[in-house]
Amino acid sequence: MAMIKLDQVSKYYRSEETVSVGMKNISLDFELGEFVAVTGESGSGKSTLLNVISGLDGYEDGELYLFGEETSHYTIADWERYRGTYIGFVFQNYNIIDSYTVYQNVMLALEIQGYDPKERKKRALELIDKVGLTSHKNHKASKLSGGQKQRAVIARALAKDCPVIVADEPTGNLDSSSAEQVMRLLYTIAKDKLVIVVTHDYDQVKQYATRKIKMHDGEVVEDRKIKDYDLAHLNEVPKPKRMGLLTLFRFALRNLLSTPKKLIFLMIMQIIVIAVFTIVYTNQISGIREAGLEQSSTFPSVPETRVLIEKRDGSEFTAAEIESFRSMRVVNEVYEEAMNFYNETNLFVSKSGGDYYGRGNIRATDSANMLNQSDIEGELPTAMNEIVISSYLDFNVGDTVTLNAGIAYEWYGDDGNDTSIGTFTVTGIDKLDREILYFSEAYLMQPTSDEAIINYGLLAQIEQRLNYELSFEFGGDRMWTYRDDFSNFTEDIYIDGEGNRTVLTGQTLTFMTYDINYNEFSYEMNNLTISVPEDMYGARMHPDTHQEIKDYFLDLWESQYTVSPKNYLSLSVDGYYAGNRVINSVDADLYKVYYPANISGAMREIQVFFLSFLAAILLTLFGLFLYSIVHAVTKNVMNARKKDFAIFRSIGANKTTLAQLVVLEQVIMSTVGFIITMIIINIISANITLIAADIQYMELRDYLILLAAFMFFGAWLGLRFNKKVFKQSVIETLTQSRGE
């Protein structure tokens, strides 16, 4: 039984306008041990015959038998197995991987075949020596002469150890000496194989050929036996084994490193895309995780970069405790004199000299150590009385300002100077306008005063409430009253209304109001005089009477608007993420942890949900946009590899293996690009506060999500390329690559 048999096989080539005949009604048998020379003029169909026999191209009519089995039903995967198992190739245009060395080209065939890893190197070197290229084994194929390339291809074909070697014009581009060497080499391997050589120069092969086939216009016009040959028998065909993950990894790494210029170009593009997407991602994440957060009214001057710690028993912190907090990875510094930050006081600054209009509120206080020199105009503060403030306050470097306890433009009575805490010199202006006042380390390290500080902001709110939100019960109704400094009535209470008035004396009233936390309190007064009309609708209070009530409640609530010294520690952190890490790390049984900038508002969950939903849509669309750009840019780079993939297929790599290869290449590229990008971003964030503010939210899960996304898109691009490659036959891809 013939190993390969063609029975009335025809092949046609179709274009948009014409159909041409490649070969028609070919019937031939081929046996192991033959050295077959196929000759004919250019366009006679000899290469088409070889491509059909080798499975590089399909056929339309007739039947091709392999050991008596029909192949017309073969799928692409079946033809891949056929080529990988039975066929070794030697082409006129070499079809060698130019970016590989001779050794790597031969090793490639052994790896695809699943050759024993322990024997691969030895076998590769044996074959290279057999074709006389030992001295060139580490030379790139692109640096070899034509004859050397062809010998390298023969070594690669031998590495497959296949029963059939097909050679398409193997000497077409060689000088006579090199052509003779190649033909002699093919002959030496033909004793136990079927060798089919297509040539336009029969004289080069006639001394080796056992059979001559001549073609003309797609038909066999001569099929003649030249000499006897020893019929060989196929004892066992080496079955290709699945390529292991480690081998596949080496395969992918070799592909990347063999073309350093392309690798650098693609890596730079990867880094740019990853960096841009990561910055957008972290910006969205920071917005989501800050959504719905409110500032604690108890600690109005503590920003997101500070966390307060207090011992539950109120005692002082030991040196060991302070050091344990300082050693936490997310803590930048620990300040023992935390009261110097004025945590529980509203603050504003004003121009020294009492200019009422030169004022501005301070959102929070912090250490100047949280700033970089690049963040400010001017210099960082070092002396006790030096500060950095925001540019929106319209102060300049060198100005002298007064720091006040309270809220700018609130009325604090006749003695407005009572609000002053101290006088400072502005040494720097915060370019980012964070509305934070930054003290020097010298100021923050000084011993805390034992005197209580009045929070004039809270005091003003309490006084406003006492002035306008007092009530009392009279005649079965609840009457609201307020202080009247402008009328001339002499009664304690003057009830507004219509009709004749009656003055009541010796009256007892209970006045009610609410403290800053909306708890109700009352105060009873006796011997009051009240002016009462017939129809009542409101009430006013004499200033002296009101002052007595006001003094009573201000004394009662003194602890609510004064800040007494406490044993706090202030921990400096980079932001919300680090602050929450501190909260989760501290022993809640021993310590109270205050993170005033991280209070969840009532609508936080709803806000987070909608922002997450919108972010998912935005990031998906933006990711697709970026990768459409990547696809457009890399299209030519990927197309340049179509020839390499066709060669891989001709050697025996199947669709699955090549799909795994491109996916692994993209995974390697994405992973390395991601690592490099993250290192660069983290280095840059040390000097650019805006990036640092967002990057702090990056948790391990976020890094994994981003890495998985980049791997997915990279693999997606690779698989699209792989799918495109397998739409064409091997020979169509090689022909197109030569044309390009």
C-alpha cells in the first residue's frame, strides 16, 4: 500500500474576477524510500502538487489517501496533525525564522514535536553538525548565506524526524557549490524517508533521483522511474506531544527577546496605555471611596491625612506605645503634642492689624512635612512662627497673619481680638489650594498649653441659638422669643399682638432651648413682668432678662465650646486608605481612634453605588478606546509576524499551541509592562501630590483587577491575530508575506 496516493486530485485558485487551474486530475502514488524529482516550467503546477501533498494547501476535487485513508474530510486541525506528524519542509525562500539563531531554529522543531527535554540540546547540536553549521550555531539566521540558511532548514526538517521531506526549489537561490551540498545532504537522508524535490533544474538532482515527474499546465506529462530504491517501512511514527507550559514559556520569551526593537516599541506603548488607564482608574476609585464622607463637627480641623488616638482610660502614652504607632507601615509620623493642631476648633486667618475684610477660613491643619518643596511657592516653614497657607486666601509670602479660633466674618461681640491664637509669618503658598494651614515641626513639637481654648465658631452658634431660639409656655401655648436691643419697653417679656394690654407681675416662666447637640435644656425664672395683649402672636425679651438666661446656659454648656487639653496622639497618614488601615490595626479595647474626615453620610451607600456604576461604564469605554488605538498601532507589527506563524504551522504547531503562545506573550508583556508602570507611577507620586492622593487608594485587589484587565485585553488582541492567521492556509500566508 502506497504511503501517499492521489486519485484524480484537482486544485483551483480563485480571485475576485477569475478562476485558474493549479493542477487537474492528478493521480500519483508515493512510497517510503523514494527520492522523487518533480520538474516543469514555471507555473506548471509542480509547487501546487507539493503543497497539496504536504497539507500546506487544500484541494477541491478527487481524493488524497494517507495509508489508504481518505483525507477530503480533514479539518484544519487534522491537516495540522498531518503536517506535524509526517511532513518536514525545505523551501526555496528558506522560510526560516530570521530573528532566531541556527540553534534556536532547530530547537523550535524539537520543542513543537515534544521531544524529550533532556535530549533536545544534544539532538539539536547533532543535527547542526550533520549539516555542517556547528561554527554558525549561534548566528542569527538573517546573517547566514543562502546555502547556510537552506542547510539550517534541512536540520530543522530532520529535527522533526518525519517520514516525508518535501523540498520546494531548495537550490533556487543558491550558487552551484551550495546547491550541490544541499542536494547531497537531502540524498543522505532519503534512505528511509520519502523525499519529494520540486526543481526547475533537473540536472542538479538527476544523479540522486529514483523517480522523475514532469508537469505541464497543471497535468502530469511524465512519470518515470529512474533507478531502483530500497523500499522502506514505517515502523513507528513519532507522535507529537503537547508542549509543556515551561517549554511554551521559553518559546514565548524567545519570540519576544529575539526582536528587541519591536519589544521595546511594544513595551513603551504598553507602559503608556497602562499608565493612562491606571491614572483614570485610580481617580475614579478615589472618588468612589471618598463619596458621601463628611467632616466631624467635633474635630473640624482634622483633615484626611491625620488620625487621632486617645487611650480609653485617658492616661498618657508610654514611649513604647508611641513607638509602636510610629512603626506602622502606613503612618508617616506621630505627634505627641496633638493639641497644637487645634483639632477641635474652627480656625480662620486674618491680616494682622485688624482688617475685617482680610480674612479666610481654614479647613484643617497639618504638618509642613506632608508637603514637598515643589508643592509650594516660597519655602517650607522651619521656625516656630512660620506657616504655609492656601493661595485662595490672597496672602503673599512674607505677610504677617493672625490665626483665630472661630469662623471668618462671624460676629463675636465687641471684643473681637479675643479670637486670636497667635501671629505667624507666611513662608509658602500651597499651589494646590487645599485650604489647609501647615505648621512647622518646631511649632508642633512645642509643649502643649494647659489652658483651655475657646472654640469661637461653636460659641457663636450657641449664642445665635440663645438669641433667637428660646421658648416658653404661656396661656397654654408655646411662645418663641428673642432678645430686643432696640425697643424701649421695660417689662421682662413683651408679647406682640393686638388689643388692650395687661401687665402681669410676679410671674414664673420656664425657658427652653437646645444645645449644640440638639439636647433640650430649661431654665426657670421668677418675679417676671409680662406685657400681654388681647391677641398674642410672638414675644420679645428685655436685654437684661435675656442676659441672665444667656449667662446661665453659657456656664452650663462651657464644655461644649471650650477645648481642654487632652492626651491625644496625632498620626500623619497619606489619606483615607491609610487612615482606614490605622483604624483596622489599632486595638479598640485599649484606644479610641478618631478619624474625623471619614464620617459616612446618610446617602453614602447610594452615592457609592451610582458612582461605581458610572465608573464601570466609563472605564470600560475608555479601555476599549485605548485598546482600539493599541490595535491600530500594533496591527502592522502583528502582521509582520504572520510569516513566522506560518512557519510554526508548517513545522507542526497547531492552532491551540499558537493561541496559547500569543496569549502567553501578551500576558508576559502585560505583566512586565504593568510592573514597570506601577514602579514609575509610585516614584512619580512621591513628587506629584495629585497622583499620590489617588494612588493611595490602590489596594492589592485593585492591582490584581488592573493586571487581569490588561492581560485580558492583551490576550484578546493576540487571539484576534491568531484567528486571522488561521483563516488562510499556510501557503497562502507565506505567499502573502513574500508579497508584502
